Amino acid sequence: MNFYTKVLSKFAAAANLKLTLEVSISVEGNISTQKIAETSFALQELGLDGDIET
């Protein structure tokens, strides 16, 4: 939220704004399919692509 408020909000009205974000999470062992599904759904609720690569 701070990043949006301090940086992106100044450009949010621009039609050509493009933001690329990559998140990498390392865990020991396996991630449950339920946790992957919940994360994908949460991303979609935020209007983001829910594709998760494992």
C-alpha cells in the first residue's frame, strides 16, 4: 500500500501504466494444493493473474 501511495498513485491515471512484479518464495518440502489454490484466488480477487508456477 505504501508503494502505491508514494509512487504509483502519481501515475495511476495514465493509460499506459504497466507494472511488472515477480515474487519468488522458497519453502522446504511441498506446498499443499489448497494453499496454492487459496493464493491463486486471492490474486484474482485483487484483479491480478492467478497463475502460479511451482
